[in-house]
Amino acid sequence: MSKPMTKAERRAYNRRQHAQQRQQDQAGRGPRGLAELWWDQARAVAHDRAAAGDERVWSDLALTLNNFCDRYSA
């Protein structure tokens, strides 16, 4: 018999399930859908890490996006 999930465990489980479903849905849209999925994931990770006290994560994301834009700008 398994024990009931805590609120945090249930939330984490639901987030994983939702992420898997979104990944499948966005993959059907091709590379653009996957890029949008990764963008959403990057913002969520940055938000969560910053909330935990790691503000450097926003600087790292900004640098990554800057490098991408520099690489593909005309």
C-alpha cells in the first residue's frame, strides 16, 4: 500500500505530467514549438532559482540569449 503524496510531491508530479504533455503537443509543431517550450522552461527555471536566492541565473539566461541573437542577427 503506498502512502498518500504530500502537497509538494503532488505538485511536483503534476508539473512533470503537464510538462510531458506540453512537450508532446509542442513537438508536433516542429522546431518552433520546441523552441517555445524551452523558452518557457528556461523562464520557469530562472524564476524558481531566483526565488531560492540565486539571482545569477537571470544573468546567465540573458547572456545565453544575447549570444544567440548575436549569432543570428543580420
